[in-house]
Amino acid sequence: MTKNRSKMLIIFLSLLLIIGLVASFISFVYPFSINGVEYKYTSFVHELVLGSDIGDGVLLEYQANLREDYSQNDDFDSLMEDTIVGLKDILEDSGFKNSTIVRNGESGIRIEVGGIVDKDDSNEVISLIGSPEQLVFSSSESAEDAFMTGEYVSKVEAKQISNGVQTVYYVEITFTDAGFEIIKDRSAEIIDEGGSFYMLLGSTQVGSSSEAVTTKSISMTSDNFVDLKTTEQYAIQIRTGMLPLDLVCSYYGTISAGLGYNSMLYIWIVLAIMVVASFAFFIIRYKQIGAMAMFNMMFYLVLALFFLQAVPLVHINFSGVLAIILSYVIACVGLMLTLENAKQEYKKGKKLHICLHQGINNSLISNITINVMLILAGIVSALMPNMAIQSFGIVSLVLGFINIFTSQVLMRLMINLYLPFNPEDGKKCNFIREGSND
């Protein structure tokens, strides 16, 4: 590889790293809007699913009552159980996987959502459920003319369709068998009379259709469906209207992490100190090639944060943090092993470029072995029923693969990028020669 090509690749990788670091740690509102809607980018760090032991949470309490269309003879306990399951599904589908929903007394429901990163998350949870209104289908824009409720709906999903020029957003409603028979007959009557039927949450219209229902799934459109995100929010609101019981919010507030106030802040400080210390160690001990190792580890951080927030099953509690620390230490030790092997080869009198390549080749088996052991331990732990052990296992599993990639693939690239600038002078890497040239 020539110096110019190496220089260009280093510049390109540096720009890529800067973008990755910004994406990892900085959330911001886009400087433009689409159809008048402003969008916010959320960083990888803010997308991490945190456990209630290290992340703040939101507490909501609801009073559950029978809806008007139910009689006192209906099984309240069964309706309460279905309501709790529905709330759990809504929160998990909205990305809040660390949630606990329990019955509170005879008719109360207590919801705790952990892993809240900032005030926006807190507000989103509170507004997500809010004070649910009953979902009804009506022959007019008034709920007084309702002919069917949400109990006859089996599925609600936000979708979009595009013809290359225009994108239309809609909510697809799938009915139960009984619901399909009701709305098929009633919608045909309404359309024959020249009218439309409407989907309402309480007294608020959230969709309408001017076509008779002939299939179990229909598409409801609205002027409010300006983008997919907004449509998904409406779909969630519609699902709350399908809950069997009428919910009235009696309390909402925040709860501190189980390990104490600002525990996540202290964890980030510890992790930052560990990273800075490792960078300083590589620079002091290995000088220029240590700087390339540091460059490599910065990519490791970006990749780790990306995959930890992208993999759906990753859930980080305190044991997950321990897995992050362990994996990072293993990654650093792997690079140290590579550079120490190279240093020993240089002592024997070999040229620098040969030493660096032999160093990474000699560390191949040991690096892969220890990370495969980490991955296997992660698989076993991930299969355990305990959430804390699962967190340790899934985090170890993800980071084990990243360790192998950065220590054996990315570090080889870093060595190849460095050698055109210094193929022979070991002093610039803090290597000391004790023999003659081989």
C-alpha cells in the first residue's frame, strides 16, 4: 500500500468515525421538516434498553372500570387480565421492553416502565397510554351512532404505500370473524345510503371509509396520517381503545433507578475513565502503533453501541454493564497481546513490518479462543430464565463477535495503514532491538 492511498483511507475512516461518534452520543432535531413535521434523531446511547436497576423509570396507576357495553355479570378478573396483557404488548411494541404491569388491588393497575433515558422518553410513555378512550365504529361522526366496538378487532397496524410519486399512510384494521360479519352488513347499508362509516376514539375521529367492507382487513385513512411515525402513534392509540376495560389515570410520576439516584451517570463516568485510561496506556506504551490501536478501539465503541441498541433482545441491567466491562477488557488485552508479540519479534532483530504481521498472526488463535469462550458463555447465560443472567449473556454474545472483528480484521487494516509511513523504525512504536537484522 502506498503512502497516498494509506493517507486517503485514514482520512476516510476518520470521517466515518466522526459520523459514528456523533450518531452514538448526540441526539438532535433535524434542521428540516417533512410535511410540517419535525423529526428528532436519537443517538445509539439513548436507544439502549436499560434495566430498572440502573435507569430511571415512569410510574403510572390506573383505575379500571367496566365499559358501558359490559354487564356486571361479565368476568371482571378475565377482563382485567386481558387488559394487562394488552398494555404489556403496547409498551413492548413501542420499544419500552423493560415494563412491569401488575394488578393493584381489586380494580387498579400499576405500570412501571424502566430504562427511561430523558424527559422525552418519560413524556412519550405517559402520552402513549394516556387516558384511553373506547374504540367504536359509527355511521356518523358521533359516537352516539356507534354500531360496533373495538372488541371485534383482532389487529391494528400502521402501514404505507407509495407509487413513486406520492406516499399514502393508513391504518390497517383486521376484524374477528364475528366483527367482520357485523361491519360487512352494516357498512353495506351505510354506503348504499350514500354515507360513510367512521372509526372513533371516544368522540375523536381517527379514520373513515366510504367503501363497503368485503374483507376481514380494511384500510382506514385520515388527514392526520401525515407520516409513518404519526400513523404508528394513532395505531397505538387505537389499540388502547381496544382494551376490554375503561382506564382512568389516577397517578403518574417518575421513579429512581434501583441502584440509586443517577446510578447510570456514575456508570457512564466509570466507563469513560476506563476507556480514557486504556487509550493513554496504548499511546504511552506503544506510541504510534498504539495510536492506531486506539483508533481501532474507537471503532469498537461505535460498533458496540450500534449493535447493543440494534439487536432487539439486548437488555442492559447491572450485569449487562459488567459484561460490557469484561468484553472491553478482553478486547484491550487482545490488542496488547498482538503488540507484545510484535515487540518480542522486534527484539530478535526482525524488521518492523514483519514483526507487526507476525504479532497479529501469532495472537490469532488465542484471541479467537477467548472470545469464542465468551460467546459460548453468553449463549448459555442468554438461555437462563433470570433477566439479570440473560442480560449478561446477550451482551457478551454480541460483543464477543465484535471483539473478534476488531482484534483480527480491523487491527490488520490499521497495521497495513500504518506501515507505509514507518516500515522499519521500531523506536516510533517503543520497540527495542536486542539483536541484529534478520
